[in-house]
Amino acid sequence: MKAYSLLGPPGFTRQLAQRTKRVSNNRSTVCRPQLGRAATGSGAAFCSHSSSRAKYSLVTRAAASGADADLDGDLELLKTESSPGPRLQPSERVLKLWRKANAVCFDVDCTVTVNDSLDLLAEFMGCGGLVAEVTNKAMDGSMNLEQALEERLRIINCTPGDIKRFIKAHPPGSRLVPGIEGLIKALQARGIAVYLISGGFRELTLPIAKHLGVPKENVFANRMNWQWDDETGEPSRLVGFDSSEPTAHNRGKPTAIARIRQRNPYNTIIMVGDGITDLEAVQVTGGADLFIGFGGVVERSPVAAEADWYVYKYSQLIEALKRYTVAMIGSGAWACAAMHIVAQNCLAYDEADEFVDEVRMWVYEEEFQGSKLTDLINSKHENPKYLPGISLGENTVADPDLESTVRGADILIFCAPHQFIRSMCKQLIGKVKPEAFAISLIKGMRVRSDGPQLISQLVAKYLALDCSVLMGANIAGDIGREQLSEAVIGYANPEHAKVLKKLFETRYFNITLLPDVAGAEMCGTLKNIVALAAGMVDGLGLGPNSKATIMRQGLSEMRGFSKALYPTVRDETFFESCGVADLIATCLGGRNRLVATEYTRASLSGSPVSFEQLEAELLKGQKLQGVLTSNEVQEILKQRGWEAEYPLFTTVNRIVSGYFPPTDIVNFKEVPSRPIPSEDGDLSDEELAARRPRPLATAEATA
Ligand SMILES: NC(=O)c1ccc[n+]([C@@H]2O[C@H](COP(=O)([O-])OP(=O)(O)OC[C@H]3O[C@@H](n4cnc5c(N)ncnc54)[C@H](O)[C@@H]3O)[C@@H](O)[C@H]2O)c1
Ligand SMILES: O=P(O)(O)OC[C@H](O)CO
């Protein structure tokens, strides 16, 4: 890369730089016009304004050959320096600013393919050559901006009718830069204000703004002054322009941006342009926060060299607006059903297109029918073991490596059986983006020596992330088959909640936002205990009255226990999908209910089977959460002396621990007051072993 610094009067050096670049016809040459003398040792060409144009050829030839040149006299190319060239890849800082912009200001010349509408109007009026000469004078600094505008208008001397005809002959839609409409729509859909700033005239800019959907109050440009016809009361003759507009003067663009700031509470304003006057927007205090150079219409080397980010296509800016890379941690039945929705939503195009298409999914690697589960998912786009027949989407990428799954992710979805989460979070410490946020779909809790810990709290503690929860009547298979369903997102951070709603909501899956993380999560966790009781009732062959009794009692204990642990939990939460609706769904059709039903039947038949065995036989790799949760909750009840206050929870735990037969579920009111049979007395070893679920310690050890 050769870079030449040209010293001299700004207009002249700028023009010289452009010509040098053009002659060198080489993108790896950068010419920077600079004022004053360069520091000793830096590459510089000095040209006084009076230096003859003949000297151009010397400079341009030197640039074209990439050679150093040492010219005498007042045009002196001292030597070359190396430069990294335009920044074609945005830095982290630039990307962040682009994504958090409140307003984006476009130089209007970067929205239409013909760079200067006034020159185009001059051509239309048949005076293109004359006007171009004046434009050149402004470029080489021999005429100031205001004088040049005045002179160009004087030559053009058009009427309002001429302008109308001109717009008709060159409608904005016929000369838009590809991608500009999509970019402006994408920005506006995100609530980012769009402005057009032009050194040209409102009369020519407003039709472009209208076509692009930019409101006219967001257009900064000069205004033509008209002589009004006394007879018709209509404007008739052009008599100059209103020089009070900021764009009529040097540094007009930063002045316009300063005005935008005065009128709006914007933190971040971006200027997109292709000229030195656009670049000035970031060089003045109060101007733009970032300058993005656009080379899709005209490429000006000094602008390219100084831009914070230089792009040739607007699609690059649209792509970079996609803020959220999503990662799914888990690949069981619910993780796959949720992925069916999430992957579609990430791929779906809407104007606010906020999600990166590809979603990585962490898969606990297993062999299935002789192949690796990850390979099967990546080739067939479904998980044949945990949710066969349901597409995960071609944009889902299964990854057996937890750390690479979350690398670069902005949103982490946790959906694995709760007993494995702690060890997974420990592994991820320091591996997730600090500004990422999380959502847990997990129904379960952890009990530590100092008390309970919700999974959302565990994620927040280990990974320092805000963690919302998604809970509801959500039986995985039915959602995979796109049956109507709903859930709540319990949140603490409303901004995150809004994004998460977009990520999960779909035609058949409604999301309600609920500012009660603990309430929603406690509901999802505790209903699994009640589902075991409901399964026992089914196993006993009892009818709906008995089941309804169990469910009502269960709901009441869920509410009491949740509020006793977390006093901020709201009563309304129990009437949402995560409360009563999930309780109904899980007690009618969930896995906990199924396994408890079979446990009860086996027990009644005189051939008891353990929960562990039934889990393996009936669920084929899926995990039963209710028994673990019952043990965890019971530990808290015991610690706090609350067992008698939660008779259904306690009875379920006595049954799944093998102390009482499942027939005792109907005696839940008095079971807690009964003495617990001693292990070596009242029950045979086989009976106890068969009835006892896998102890909690074993499950934790697996993790
Ligand atoms: N299945 C549902 O209908 C449903 C609905 C709503 C919520 N949930 C909740 O979602 C959570 C996840 O359940 P799911 O249905 O996606 O899973 P699942 O029960 O269908 O499958 C078990 C998963 O655990 C994985 N696994 C096995 N051993 C592991 C280990 N040592 N470490 C890590 N992972 C291991 C398996 O590979 C599999 O992906 C649970 O908290 C559950 O309560 C489930
Ligand atoms: O199959 P279960 O009993 O784990 O319940 C599944 C879901 O949690 C129902 O919402």
C-alpha cells in the first residue's frame, strides 16, 4: 500500500489526490490531502495553489508506478509511507456503535447513482459544461462553497416547472443505489431515525426522501430562492438560495448534526457519506460519533482512508445490523421443539431482521443407530432420538463442544435437564460474551446447603448474565407438531424480554411477558411433583374428581411454597400459562404423569418397578424431573420444618422414596403425620429398592 500525503490548499490538494488516485488506477494507493506541512519524515507532496497543473503528471506518474518521487520546486512528493488502507472490516467498537445508533444521516449523494443532482439538472438544462467548470473551481479551492452554489444556480436559471420536468425525467426510483431502500427500512424498523443531509438543494432532495420514506423534516439541504409572480402568485424565477441553511457553508454537515442533537435525545449518530464534507461530520465536536464511508457510487481515496469503516455495498451494513447470535444449550425433546421455533424465527426475514440466521445447538454427544447424534442432526436436520420427525431447520448446526457452541453468542438458551446445568455453567465461566443474556427453559431447581437456587439464579451467578425464563403448558411433541400453545417469559430486564419474545413467538406459540422470574420458574419446577401425584391417581384408576382434588391441592402448595421462598412472587403468575395451564397439561399428558401411572400399576400388580427403570424403559433417554425435584423440595421442607404445611408434596416424596405405597396418594392429608417406616423393619429390601428412586447424590455425580 502506497500512501501519499499532499500538502497545500485544501481544494487543490483534494483534486490532485483524486486525480492521482484515478491515474494510478490502483486501490492500494491512498492520497490524503492535508493542510500545512507534514512532520519530518512523513510522506508528503507539497503543492502551492499556484503550482502548475503540469506538475500533476509528475505526481500522478509517481503514484501510478508506486515509486517514491522527489520533485523540486513548489510541488514536491517527498516520499511514500505504508498505510493499512481503508478499514473494510469494522472493529468491535465500530460495530457496537453501528448497532446502537439512534440516528443515521446519509449524504444524499450516497443514495442515488448519479452523484450530484445539481450537475444532472444542469445537464438537463443544457448547461452541464459551464456548471462543471464552476464545480471544479469549488473543488480546487479557487471559489468558496457559497459562491460556487450561487454561480451554479445563476447558470442553471431554472423554473419550478423545469424542476418538475427534471424529476419526471429522472425519477428517484430509477437512480437509487442498490440496497439503500432495504437499509433505510431496516433502520426505521428498529426505531433508528434516518436523515438525509445534502450540500445540494431541497427541491431535488425531497423527491428522493419521499421515495425512501424519510420524513421531510429529516432532510437538511439548501433552499432555492424564487421570485414570485405577482399575477399568478406562483414561484417563477430562480434568484439564488437561502444561505442561512447550515449546508450552505463549510462544515455544514457537522452543523446539521449538531442541530439534530439539539432537537433529539440521541446518544449515537452515524454519518454515511462519500465526500470530505461528510467525513468532516466526525471531525467536529458535537458532530457524528462514527463515519462510515460509502464507495458504491464514487470512491474518494482520502475519505476511504479516514473512514471508521468503508463499505461498497449497503448489504454489508444491513448484515451487520443483525445483532443477536443465538445458541441453544441442550438437545432433548423440549430443546428440539423450541429449536423448531427459534431456528425458523432466526431465518425469517422481517424488516427488523435482528437474528443471525445460523443457530448453534449444543448436543450431548451420543451414538444413535450406529451414528453420532451430531452428524445425524447436521445431515437430517432433525433429532431422531429425542424428537423424531420434527425439523430443526437447515440453519441449526449441532455442535458437541459446549464452548464453541456459545462462542460469540449474544443469546444463550439453556434447555437441558436441571441436574446437569451446574457443571455446564462451571465449564462456561469466562467463555461467554459479557454482554450476552440468557433464558432458561428448564423446569427444576437446585438445593445447596444454604438454601434453594433457581436455575436462572445459577446461570446468573456463574456466568454473570441476566437470565429470563420461559415456562408454560408446553409438551414438547405437541409444540413440535405446531399445535396451539402458549408460554410466559418471566423477566427482570424488559429490553431483553422484548427481544426474547420475538425469538420465541410464532403463529401457534403465544408469549406473554411477566415481570416475575421466580414465580414463573417455581411454577414450572413444582408442577412436576404434582404431575407425579396425578399419575398415581391415574394408576389407581380413579376418576376426574380425584385428579382435580390433587391438582387443586397441588396448585395451592405451589403458590404457598413459592411465596414462602420468594416473597416477591405474584399471585397472578399462578393464573398464567406457567401456573394453572402447565399444571393441567402436565397432569394430563406429561412424562412425570406417565411414569408415575406405570409405577402405581406395577406396584398394584405386585411386581414393583423402580422409577429409574421406568424412566429408562418408557422415556428412552429423556429425563424425568419430578422425582429429583421432589427430593430437592423435600430437603427444603425438612430443613425448615414445613413438611406438615405441604402435605401433598410430602406424601409424593414419601411414596417416591419407597416409604409408602402409591395407594397412599389419596391419604395425603394424614400421611405427613405418620412415622416413616424404618428401612430395616417394615419393608423388605426388594420392596424398598424397587420403590426408591435413584438417589439425588447419584444424579449429581453424573453431572
Ligand atoms: N420434554 C418436554 O415436553 C418439556 C417441556 C417443557 C420443559 N421441559 C424441561 O426442559 C428441560 C430439558 O428437557 P428436554 O425435554 O429438552 O430433555 P429430555 O428429557 O428430552 O432429554 C434429556 C437430555 O439430556 C441429555 N443428557 C443426557 N445425559 C447428559 C449429561 N450427562 N449431561 C448433559 N446432558 C445430558 C440428553 O442428551 C438429552 O438431550 C427439563 O428441565 C424439562 O423439565 C421439558
Ligand atoms: O413431560 P413432563 O412431565 O416433563 O412435562 C413437560 C412439560 O413441562 C409440560 O409443560
